[in-house]
Amino acid sequence: MPVVLYIVTNPDQAEVTVSSEDRDPPDAATSRTHLGTLVVSAPGSMSGYSRDKFPHWIAQRDGTGVATGSNGYPTSGSWYSGAEWCFYARNWIQVKYVFALHITSAEKSALSSMLDTC
């Protein structure tokens, strides 16, 4: 069964259907090509956005020495895996590419470095 995503930022493309075959991001080479096509721009306004509305839950099984406070934010620990960085970067780039989102220069540089772990 396909997954349907509703996008409200672009009314001309308000519904995108993703088949089960499309759930994995493209390989590293394709992701690097897609990264090269993204528009680099300055960060937009964060007016109205509050990080407090989106707490981050950390999967303790994915790190070493991971501890979180009562609010779910990490208080200690470390997370690093080249394979995880590779997969994360490929997914991030795919979202930006599919929805034609802009990227900052620093973001592009970091994602490029993350692809180097693939």
C-alpha cells in the first residue's frame, strides 16, 4: 500500500504518493548529484517556530553512555556511525530534492562531509 504525504507549502503539488519501493533513499552517488542541484540560500525566518514545541527523543540503543533528562533531551552520551551518517544524509538530501527545498551553504557542506562516510 502506498504512503500518501500531504504537503501544504506548495499548493500546486499538494499530494505526493510514495510507493513502498521508494522508502529507501538513493545511493550515495545519486544523493551527491541531487545535493549538487539544490539551491543554496540564506536561512529563512524562524518567526513563530519554537524548538520547545518539538522535543527530541534520543534512542538510547543508538548511542554509547546515552542519558536523557525528564524532558527527553540528551544530557550525555555519544552517537557516531559512518553508516548511520550516510543513511541520514541520503534521507535529508532526498527530502530537500523531492520537495525542491533550499539549503544553506553550511548545511550543504555538512551533508557533503556526511556523504563521505558512505
